[in-house]
Amino acid sequence: MREMTKENLKNAFEAIFVCPVCGHTIKKEAPEKCPVCNLPKDKYEVLTVLHNISPALFQAGDALK
């Protein structure tokens, strides 16, 4: 089983960018403007998703080292 480290935890998060006007969704980085409705990049909403982490890695008393 993989040990929980700061690096493993950092790699477990993924940013998803969503245009609040039309719903255009993209991973990693928002485009300069939405290709569907032309909304500027700074208006995108950011969702952070935690994935691929086994609940067994989060044991009581296990602090990140």
C-alpha cells in the first residue's frame, strides 16, 4: 500500500475550471476566454477534486510527514 506523503497528497488533487455562464468545463487550466461564450479566464470557477486516494491511507493518528 502506498504511504501518505505530502507529495502523494499534492498529486491527488486536480483543478477543474467551469464557465459559470455556459458550463464549459476543462481540466488543469482555464483558457484565456471561454470558447463557447467568450467569458474571460478570470471569471471561470475553480473546483478542486480529490481522487485516487484509498480511505485506508487516512488512518487515525497518521499525520503527514
